[in-house]
Amino acid sequence: MRKVKEQAVVPYSVNRPAEMPFWNEIVCGDSAELLKLIPDNSVDLVITSPPYFQQREYDGGGIGNERKPDEYISALMKIFQECVRVIKPTGSIVFNVGDKYEDSSLLLMPYRFAIAATEQCGVTLVNHVTWVKSNPTPRQFKRRLVSSTEPFFHFVKSQDYKYFLDEFLKPAEEPKANGNGTGENVGKKYFLLIEQSTLTPKQKEMARNALEEVIEEVRNGEIQGFRMKIRGIHSEPFGGQDGGRKIQLDKNGFTIIRIYGNPLKKDVITTPVESLKNCPHPAIYPVKIVDEFIKLLTEKGDVVLDPFVGSGSTAVAAFQNERVYIGFDISEEYCNYARKRLSSVKHQLSLWERSNAYAE
């Protein structure tokens, strides 16, 4: 049952349909029941990662604890059929389903689910997008390789679905000719910033050498351009996670981001597994992945629904991209955490906006 209501003021204006419940809410309850309250053809994107088959004991029970694979797929289909009902003809459904070993053999659970969805629900499977984990769990198996990928299945119920290909995996900044100037001026500003920085003499020497190497790559046409971040001069990567760039900034005092131009839009997303301080959820859904699908499949003001919202990553990505979010989860603990996480993101946004206002 629905237990707690949480509403948010979003940084944009969207008219809420009178019959549409759960507008910008994280709701605690059984998604199989809550989905029935969503009107037909009212959601632009359903994106979720349901509990995997017999992987963990999730707080509140629910899907994932079935005894047999067929029972798990059947439970997922009840949810999926409701998702098909609630999305608009222009909408999409994206499901991430993990695999499971049984008696040393993979069950191929994601593919069992995808086949059942297409056969039972009349949907089209547009893409199988592979999430490549850049930091998989460092296990040392003797008789198999470490699993470092998971599938995201993109389904539609009509061929009128929204699709914004240019927004998918788009560089944070549009590349400029040669990235950092032309001819002898390529990267010149960074040499000056290195000298102005508080890096140690050794770090400055490393930074200059790395800068000379990447400048040569630009001049040889190997890359279109680059950006350099220097500790104390530029802001750190957003989010504060212990990723590669943050490690380089902490250890070397700088990091270089190479720009390769406009590559093919491939069905692969490479990003680390996320970790959040004091998060009760055992498997955090990376915001980066949700962010890319939201940009690919929706517009500002569209409605994004996650029937297994967990730690709140979908709601965070929707809010940051100026979409309406709806999140369901059977665990009250996860719902409370997701609400707190959203409140923190909104507070950070408010501080950023006030800081920019003062700067102007």
C-alpha cells in the first residue's frame, strides 16, 4: 500500500493531468498494484532494474525470491504488461535484468525475459544495450571469467517512439576545431595554468610532459581535441566518486580528457558501478546510464517511471534532466533513502543557482 507522499518543486513548468497520480513522488508499495493506478498511455519512459533472480534478500520481499526461473519470469511479465499499458505510443520501456549461475551454468535470465516480453506483450525490441562495468567486482575465478557486462533492453509498442540520437553519449562540451586552438597555440593556455597552480615541481613536470603528448596527438589528427583539469584550478568531476579522473587529480594533480569527435552511436555504455555513502540498497543503479536513456528517449517535461526505484537513481536523473519522475518500491527503507538523496540533489542545485546569480 501507498504509505508516504513526497512532492517536489521542479525547476520547470509542466502541467499535470488531472487524472495522473504520483507526480514527482517516491511511493512505497507493491508496484504490481500501484501501476494499476496509472492511466493508459500516460508515461513517456519506463526505465528500471528489477531485483535479480535469487541474488539478494531485498527488504520488503517482492520479486526476485521465486524458487524457479519460470516463476521469476512470470512475475516480471505481470509488471511488464502494466508498463506496456501505461506508456504512450511515442514512449519506450527500458529494462535491465541481471543473470544468475546455477550449478556452475548461466541461466540466461535476461534473454529469457526479453523473449517472453516480445512473445507475450506485443512489443518490439529495438536494442540490447550493453553496460560495460569499468570497475567490476575483483573476483578471481579459476574456471570462468569475471562478469563485467549487463544488458539493457529497449522496447517500444509502436514505431512512433521518440528518439533523439544526437543526445545519446553527447560530449559535455561541443568539440571545437583542434579542441584547444590551432597551430602553435594548441594547449598553450594549459602551460600557463600549470605554472600558476600549486602542484609540486614533480607534478608540474609530469603535467607538462602529458600536455605535450596530447598536443602532438591533436596535431597528428589522432584526436579532435582535449580538455585538461588541474587540481586547484578547475572544479573536480561532479559527484565526488572515486573514479579514474578523481584518482588522477588526487595522485598526479591533473587529468586529461581526450575528445575524439563524433563517433558512431554504438549500443554500449561504459561506466563504473556506483557506490553511495550510507546507502542501504545492495545494488545501486548508475545515474549515468539512466541519464543517457532519458536524453535518448524523452524531452523536457516528459514523465519517467521506475517501478523498482531502489536507491532513487532514476528519479535523480529525471529531476536533473527536467523530467517528471514517478518511483515505486516495496521497501520503505529504500524509499526513504531515495527521498533523502533527491532532497540533497535539489539542495545542491539551489546552491548552484544562487552562486551563479551572485556571479552575474
